[in-house]
Amino acid sequence: MVQTAVSQDPKSTAEILGTGAARCLKEFDDYLSRVRGLAPNSRRIYCFHVKRFLADFCGADTPDWSSLRAEDLTAFVQREASYYQRHARALPGQALRTLLRYLRFAGEVQSGMEAAIPQMPQWNQAGLPRYLPAPEVERVIGSVLDHTAQGRRNYAMLLLLARMGLRAEEVMKLTLDDIDWREGVIRIRATKSPIRAEIAVDWAFSTPVARGAGLAGPALRLSAARGFLAYLQASDPTVEVPQRRALAVPRPMRPHLYSSEEIASLLKAASELGPRGSLRPHTYKTLLGLIASTGIRVGEAIRLKSRDAELYAEPARLHICEGKFGKTRDIPLHATTTDELQQYARLRTQLGYSQRSDAFFVSEQGRHLNYQCLCQWFIRTRRRLGIHPQEGRRSPTLHGLRHHFAIERLTTWCRQGASVRDLAPHLSVYLGHVSPAQSYWYLTATPALLLTAAESFHRFANPGGAA
């Protein structure tokens, strides 16, 4: 299809480019080769469509890009796409988008012009399929009707296809037992083999990514397939759903444990953000500090609204509304955390951000912080600060600050000789866990915490004895 789209010129008029337009086309081809690194065939396709656009836009004159209008781009792509079918319809638009990137790279046009290029439908069923008009259908059916057995058979088959919309394969597999003459009902047998559980398992191991990810990749893919197959099974009982735990799930890697020095460096980096005089550095610093000191989830902190922060109540608390699993809870705040949040709230009001949004942690655009932007900043910052993954542990993430709080709290209880067994359910509610078992996981995931717990047990078992 691509070769046909390039080799055949749907226009009847010749394309004559002037010296300036030809030079522009040559420079565009050099850009595709040296900057984009495209293969010769891809460059030829793009240059074909760009040449047609230049002929339409400026002809024999030198192109004046300052006069380029959105209407020129839209009209060209719509006209050119009408000459092609299916995937080839997208080629003119792709070529023009690449041209605009080159022109922006060369300083000829401003960004944003790409929005004028319409997206062309590429799916196979973008329009109605071709069909025969009703008179022609009747002519075809009537042409096979005669008094022979073969003619009557063909006539009956065409009636089933045209009047009942059956598939040809379904008609071919019909038997006399499939027809209930008294009730006037035809039983259509399955023409496709049922989905077997083995197919889902084979698919889970099919991609290179899954094969290279140990057992974690296939297990996750099979879990996703199980949900879809269970949905299909509700309407088609022949669909098989693989059993739970059909693939062994590897033990999850332990999270990165932040040291106090690493958290301090992250807070310092956040406080040095720009722009100068804005709320942004205070927002990022306070947000990181809140997660590390309370253990709330990143999404819960981002979604906080001003009315959720009851900073002058006794005790001061945060109201987490509809968190993960739909759980709502109140988070009591330490006095030092309360002071930091009160300072941020006052500064937020002084700089005029309170009038922009009801979000507690407000962005420069007057909205809640964007989760993806926050995570991207965090990854860049922790790499710059030299905070790298430890052997056998996950990469440092924002969520790791929540783990830091949980481990610090359990460690403190162990050192104080408190009963972790009695206090763990309280930590579970505070963190918004579904069950206390999720809080106990920190005990087994942290060797340092296990050592502290062992020392505490040793003191309990040997009161006054030597360590």
C-alpha cells in the first residue's frame, strides 16, 4: 500500500518546483537523514508528499512560511487522503507533521501548527462495507433457481445469506438435525474453536518483554487475561479461564529505604526550584515532607483540598476522602508537621494562590499538581543527587517516602519496647491498608527492622543479662 501511495501520482497536473522550493525540499531530506536518521524508503515517502505540498503552496516561487495558514494544511491533507485507502490515508498528514517539526527546528514557524492537521481514520471498518443493492440481490437469488436439486440447494443457501445474515461457513455446516421444522428455528453451531486456558498461558509468555522479566511479567499478563476471559465466559460458557496462581508469582522486590540524609537532600533540592518568587518550591518541599512524615500516598496528598486540612483543630489532622479502595480516614498530625503546613498555607494565601484553586498543593496553573510531572521531576532530581537503586531493591520512588515513614514508626516502637503486635493494626488504619497483614510485611522486608526487633526480644527474654 505504501509503495502504491508513493509510486502513483493521483494528480494529473505536473509538479513544478522553483529553485527556492527545491532547495527547501533538499534541506528537508537532509534533516530526515542526518537529524531523524530515517531509512531511504521512509525519506522518499515523506519527500513525495512534501513535494506535492510545496507545489500546491508556492509552486515555482520561494516558499514564504510566514504566510502559512492552518487552512492550507487542513485542505491539503483532506484532499490528499481522499486518494488513498486504509493506512496510506495517514501518510500525507504524517509527512506534513514532520515538515512542521523541521521548520520549527529551522526557526521558520511557531509551534502549534500541527494541530491543524486532521487525524485520518485508519481502521478497517471506518465506513460501511460494500454491498449489493436490493434489486441486484434479488437478481442473484433468482438466477440460481431452477427445478434441479443443485439449483434449489443454491437458492436456499443464498436466502440464508441474504435474508438471515448468516456467515457462509455457518450455512455450509448446517445439518438436518440443526433445523426445527415445527418451531421454525435453526441452530447455529460454533464456527470458531473455544478459547482454551493454554492459549492465555502461551500468550502470557509470548512477548520478549515478558520472557525477559522472569516470572513477574507473565504472571501479570496472565492476571489481566483472566479478567477478560471471565468477562467473556459470562456470555460464552465454552471460554476457559486459567486457574488463579497458575503461574508462580515471584516475591516482590524490597523497596528502597531512604536515609535521613537522602530525604534532607531531596527537600533541599525541592526548595531550590524556580521560578523565583513563586509557590512552586514551597509546594514541592512541603509535599515531600508531608509524605515522609505521615506516610500518606502520593495521590492522596495531591488530591488534598484546603477544607481537608484542619490545621487549627485539636488535634490538627488531614481528612483523606475516598482514598485507595474507597477508604476515608483522618490523619492526626505531629506538631512539627502542623507548623510546616500552617506556614505553607499562609504563604499560599499571601501569594494569591488561594484564589486560583481549592487544591491545597496548588500548581502554577491554579490546579492540583500533575502526578506524572511530579514523578518525572523526582526521578531527575534523585538521579542528580546520586540516589541510585540498591542491590536487590526497587528503584527509589516517591512512594518510597511512605515506606520510610512506616519503617521508622515500627523501628521506634521496637526500640521503645512497645508491642508491635498490638500497635500494628493502628498503623494499618493510619496508612489506609486493607488489612494489618500489609503492615506486618514491613517487618519481613526490612533486615534492619528485623535486627531491631530481635534485639528488643533479646532484652525481653534476658532482663538484666548481657547483650
